Amino acid sequence: MTTLLALDTATEACSVALLHDGRVLSHYEVIPRLHAQRLLPMIAALLDEAGVARSQLEAIAFGRGPGAFTGVRIAIGVVQGLAFALDRPVLPVSNLAVLAQRVFRERGVSQVASAIDARMDEVYWGCYAEQFGEMRLLGEEAVMAPERVGLPAGAAGDWFGAGTGWGYAERLAVKPAAFDASLLPHAEDLLALATFAWKRGEALPADSAQPVYLRDNVATPKQPK
């Protein structure tokens, strides 16, 4: 049986999820600025609850951004520490995709426009459609002013808006049938997307756990020489 751990700290939410013997367990808290203090205890509590040792983990999934720069770095630091110590691969997952997957899980909606408040009067933006239970990206993820967002070419049918970027709803160029600006990424949905990636053989070495900020004007990882 596959055993995967997923964690996310890219937004105000801090969450962890575990897949073991076909069962999913998760812990989720909205705790702005407390991620660094709470993440490791949450992981320990989750593993204890499941009766799973760290050595049983086959891979570790994480929210690779976009999101709060500090939050994304916290997740990557913890993931790399665990992955290197255990000699396990990692599974980076987009936080915009995680939002879309949460909407599909909770509401059964198959077309989602995810938006996360990027500050600086911009939003992180990505559009997703369900394919065999997995929310897949249509087009590209980007960061832009609310007035510049758009649906993919040829988009049709109803769309649902998810994420804090929909706090700019009046300015967003896309007008969906409904939206929820309070939704945050949940590790349970990150785990679902990571499981699809794991089955496709998309796990990466631990040193490939890198952030995706979408902005060119922020600190980016150094390229290997």
C-alpha cells in the first residue's frame, strides 16, 4: 500500500495529510504567522494518530506555491529536511491546483478559476478542469492585475471562482457563476493531486523541492552550476 505525506503552508492555512493503507487522515488549521511553530508538531501528531513511522513514508508532497513567500519557504525547508533524512523523493504541487481540487471534492464543480491574493495589487491565477477526478491546468499559471485575468481559449460552461484573490471580485475580468473568496488550500486535496503524480512516476529528488513564486522580481533559487 502506498504511504504518502502531504503538507502545505503557502497561505494562512497550515495543513498536513497522510495516505496509508488506502486511508486518508488530515489536520487543518488557519493560523497566520504560526506555520513554522506548528507544522512539525502537526506532522508528528498525524503520524502518531495513524500509527505510521517516518521510515514508512514513500514520498513527501508539498505546496510549492504560488502563495506567501515565507510560507512556501517554510514548507520547502521542512520537506527537504525530511526527504534528505529519509532518502525519499518529493512531489511538488501547485497551490492554485490544490484550491481547484478542493472545490471539486467539496462541491463537485469541474471547472474552477483559482485566484490567490498576491499582494502588490495582483493575483496569482490559474484555470483548471476535471479529468478523471484530477483538476488539470488549462493554459498557464500567472500573476497579474485583477483586470487582466481571463479564462482559457475556448472555455465554455459554468466556472467557479476559488481563493483569496476573489476578494478582488469587482475588479476581476472573469465573472463566474459563483465564487468563494474564503477558500484556502487544504493538504487533503494536495495529497489527492500528489497521488495522481506519484502513480505517473513524477516524484523528484529532494533537492528538486523548489518554490514557484510566478514573480520575476522576488528572490529565486540559485541555479546549479
